[in-house]
Amino acid sequence: MIVQKTIIENPKIHSRNLNFYYGDVQALFDINLQLPDKLVTALIGPSGCGKSTFLRTLNRMNDIIDGTRVEGKVTIDDKDIYDKHVDVVKLRKRVGMVFQKSNPFPKSIFDNIAYGPKIHGTKSKEELALIVEKSLKEALLWDEVKDRLHVSGLSLSGGQQQRLCIARALAVNPEILLMDEPTSALDPRATAGIEELIRELAGSYTIVIVTHNMQQAARVSDYTAFFYEGKLIEYDKTKKLFTTPAEKQTEDYITGRFG
Ligand SMILES: Nc1ncnc2c1ncn2[C@@H]1O[C@H](COP(=O)(O)OP(=O)(O)OP(=O)(O)O)[C@@H](O)[C@H]1O
Ligand SMILES: [Mg+2]
């Protein structure tokens, strides 16, 4: 199998010979992938192929799962994030994450967003209010909630809750946003809202999104990586990968022949 090498100039994230194990079970095999700065990369592939596992290696979220082991390297801005001197809390501030199921804290909209900045040391009320406004505006949610910042985040619609979670991630000034199937629980209209938001945020943030939806990958991403059984099969510009894939397995998957 030939892994097509798309060389990205000055990649923001670079995984080299990355292997990942849950106990004795190997979930990622020798992943070499360079992800571009301030663009959107989609990770696609059938269930169980390692998309979420790979995503979680990028901010060491796998560390919290017992019995896991990483081999190889992941660098962000050329610095090894698995180096023993890395402060994982700081790493996760730089590399924010949004999940499949929106998970606002059972707190007000305001407090959902102020929470992270507070933990990282912002105390002034005025400053927090500015961060809340800026983050909600960036997440294209401000106009819908500006008059009710003190109602519970859980009172929002699904799509609004997901944008709230994105605003919460943005509030601590990340450089990278990881999104694991961020729209799979949403209706088409809310999904369109999140996709629009992802395009807005590209250019300012490096975004990595896992999706089962081919159309979504084609719509929102600049580059796409196709995984199969823990291996990276093909990686290329999204347009290229979806129109003229180099590998038969990629073609079979994107044309819906399996997965
Ligand atoms: N916490 C875990 N403990 C043990 N094995 C796991 C764990 N999480 C995932 N795996 C295994 O690792 C492999 C890759 O799983 P992963 O969740 O990364 O796949 P995925 O591509 O995200 O799938 P899906 O599209 O269903 O979300 C699978 O075989 C899975 O069973
Ligand atoms: Mg997954």
C-alpha cells in the first residue's frame, strides 16, 4: 500500500511513525501526517478505523485512558507534545476539543464561557465579560443569546449548545480546534450553522474534524485524510481526494461501497 505523501509547508501538526495501543490492541499503525496551519483537515473512514483515537493523540486526551501507549512523535510547531516537560494543561489550552454530543456545563451561558479563562487566571469581571462577548460573536451565537447570558446553557437548542461549546473552547485562545463528529447529533439546519462556523474559523485556527458525512468533509475541509483499520490510506487536498483518489480503498469508501 502506498501512502501518498502530501507535503505541507510549515505544518502546524506533524505526526511521525505514530503507533497507538489500548493495552495489547494496536489502534494506530505508523501514522505519518502533516496538518496545515489555519486550514481545515477532515478525518474520514469507517467506524473503528481510529479517527477519534488519532484526534485524541493530538492533545493527549488518550492519556486519561488507562493502559494506553504511544510510540512515535507528534509535534505542534515542531515541538514534541509527548516530551516529558510538556504541561498537559497548557497543551489542552492550545488544542481545544469539541465532541459529538454537545456538553455544556449545567451553568449559565456566561459561566460556561468564563469558566476556562477563570481557571487560567483571568479574574477581572470586565475582562471576562469581554471574553464572553468576543467568544460568542466568534461562534456566531452572540445575537441569539446576548439578552439571556444568565440562563442555563442547557436551555439552548442542540445547534446553539454546540456553538456554545465551540465558544467555550475559543475562550481560552486556542491555536487548534479538534472536533469529533460535531454535527452528528444535529438536524440539517443546525448542521449547516456549524459548517458555516467552521469555515469562518478557518483562517484563524487550525481545525481537525472527524466526520462520517462525506458531503460535509467535501464542504468544510481543505485537506482530507482517509483512515482504514488504523492505517492512513490516503491524504490529499479534499478536492483531489474526492474527485480522483489514488487508492482503490479510498474510492470504494467515498463512493459508498463499504463503511
Ligand atoms: N477506550 C478504548 N479502549 C479500548 N479500545 C478502544 C477504546 N477506544 C477505541 N478503541 C478501539 O480502537 C479502535 C479505533 O477506535 P476509534 O474510536 O478511534 O475509531 P473511530 O474511527 O473513531 O470510530 P467511530 O467512527 O465509530 O467513532 C477500535 O477498534 C476501538 O474498538
Ligand atoms: Mg470516533
